[in-house]
Amino acid sequence: MIDKTELWIVIIGLGIGSFALRFAFTGLVGDRQLPIWLMRHLRYTAVGILPAIIAPAVLWPAATNGDFDIPRVSAAIITLTLGLIWKNVVGSIIGGGATLYILQFLLS
Amino acid sequence: MASTSVKSAYHAGIRDGAPFMLVIAPFAMLFGVLATEAGLSVFETLSFSVVVIAGAAQFTALQLMAEEAPTLVVLASALAVNLRMAMYSASLTPHIGGAPLLQRAIAAYFTVDQSYAVSVTKYEAAPDMSPQEKIAYFFGTVTPVCPLWWIFTLIGALVGEAIPASFALDFAVPITFLAIVAPALRTRAHIGAAITAAFLSLLLFSVPFNLGILLAGMGGMMVGARIEAMTEEATS
């Protein structure tokens, strides 16, 4: 269960932090250019952090106590493949979710 | 004269932002459902979307809180996901940096993937827009997108309250993130960053406090930036 105090610290802290990141340049820096190396790193934040969250959650899911799970790994592969080919976010989520539920049903 | 062109810039923004409604609505609803399944109340869930207004960061925070990561790690990881907002802010600044402070502050709150992507594309295609038209266009792109994020979070939360908690939704966040990341793997640098981060995260899985995720993400960013720099040197 998520602790309520922690939850509100996260909501408010994340709200303030996100606003600061969004306001950092538009609001405070004006139209000075950022150093190229910094922009270069910022460009890869999403494709860096998200796979780092995904990889262990796919191979060692908490719901199975960390055991490799064929429906979850298959769903991940289908979602990734659909996303790479089709580039449709919602469609890929539905495809991956359908794979998960169908395999869970067939293998149970 | 000026006011009609500003008004039409605002309407053009609404038109160009409208297609994203199809993505935002299910996405917000998913957050609402997952948050209530994780034990948040409807009010807490809606507050999350109103205060933070950043999908990927909200899903990250939710996932890590459910894994009982320490609060500081939850905050650091979710903010790391949002670091790209600083990049958006930096690249919007030459266009809307001249607007009054209050408008810039409101624009900052509404700087999301969709409003940024649509606006910057427009500014580059139409460099003769006036600063007033540019900010009006920006607020136009926000109009169909952001209120929907709040409304469908609320609908999702109400739906989530009605679904039994045993529904296997634990895997919705990984699937959602895979679906977001896949189309973003446009260049070798993006692919290199993603693969590095995934492998490092598995290697560093036993690092305490879920800090492995943050370290792996930083490793991925560095590899992405390095490949980009090398590609540029090779082509120049």
C-alpha cells in the first residue's frame, strides 16, 4: 500500500520540480543558447530512463515474485514490435494487453 | 487587425493539437485506473494529473511507489523522465521568451510533449509569425490536449474504483512505456541509449533503493549523446 504522506510529498515535489524544469529557460534564462553537450544529453532522457524501468519489470515482474513469465515477456515483445513497425502508441498498448490476457487465459 | 490574426493563430493551434485527443484520452484514463488500483483515492489521482501534468513521469512515480522505492528515488527518477521538459523549454525560449512573465509561467505549466512538438514544428515552418501569434498558437495546441488529460484521469479513476483490484494491471506500465519508447527509436543514438539503459538496469538490479534505474538511465543518456556526437563528426 502506498503511504499517504509519501504520496503527497511525491505529488507536490514532482509538481514543483516539473514546473521548474519547464520554466527554467522560458522563464528565467531568456533567449541564451544552452551548451550543445547539455542539449545532447537532454535529448536522450526518455529513451534512457524508460527502458531502464521496463527491462527488469519485463524479465523479473514483481507480480510473479521475480519469476520469468511467458505471457508478460510475450506481451512486451509484441508491444515493442508493433510500436517499431506501426508507430501507433495506443494500438501497441492494446495489442500488448490483448497478448497478455490471451496467453494468461490459455496457460492458466 | 492584430487581434484577428492572433485569434486565428489560436484557432490554428486548436486544429493542430486536436488529433492528439485520441491519444491523450485513453492514456489519461489508464493512469486514472492504475492509480486507483494502486490504492489512491479519486481526489489524489486527479490532483496528481493536475499538479504534475506529465504522463510518463506520473506512471514512473506510480510504478516506483508501488515497488516501495524510497521517496527520494521516486522523485529523482520521475524528474529524470521529465528532464526533456528543460530541453523543450530551452528550444521554445527564442519563440515565446518575449511574452509577459505570467503568460510564460502559464505556458511553462502547459509545456507537454504534444504542445511542444506541434508548436516548434509550426514556428520553424512559419518564421514570420509575430510573438503574440506564436504564444496564441501555443495556447491553442494546449486547449484540446490538457483539459482532456484532467477529465479522463477523473473518468479513469472513477472506473478504477469500480474494478476489483485483482485485475492483472501490474504490467500496464511496462507495456505503456514500451509503446512510447518504440516509435522514439528513430536514430542509432536513440537505439544505443535505449539498449544500454536496459542492459545496465538488469546488471544494476541489485543496487539498493532502485537506484540502478537512475544510474542505468544516465548511462543510456551518455551513450546516446556520444553516438550523436560521433555521427555528427563523421558527417561533417
